[in-house]
Amino acid sequence: MFADPLLHQHIFWHTQWDRSINKINMATADLNTENVIAVTEADLRDEQKQAMARVMEEYKKLCLKSFSINRSGEVI
């Protein structure tokens, strides 16, 4: 599904993270959401923007598959 190596690597990393996160006791973790730096699209490098655009287009196509047109032309 993900032909882009960057996206494949991202998915792999998240899979590994999700497996290991269960080992961390979140009650003792010192997390402060005020220290999180938000990333905007403008912050991305060109290749990251292109990868994101490809994934968003694929997601859009996937979402459009949930609609259909009946015989009278109405989208449902």
C-alpha cells in the first residue's frame, strides 16, 4: 500500500514504538504538552511535502470509495 520508502519507514517505526510503549509506565512519565513543538506543513522539506501530498491523495481516494451514485444520479 505504501510505495514510498519514507512512509514505510515511518509506519515501521510506529509499529516498533507501539510495541515498546506498553513497557513504559505512563503514570511515572513526566509529560508536559506545553513543551511540544507543533510542526506545520511549511516546516517540512520538499520531499516530505510530496510524500504527504501522495498519502493525502490516496486517503482521499479511499474516502471517496465510501460513496456511491444511485440510478437517479444522487450521491449517497
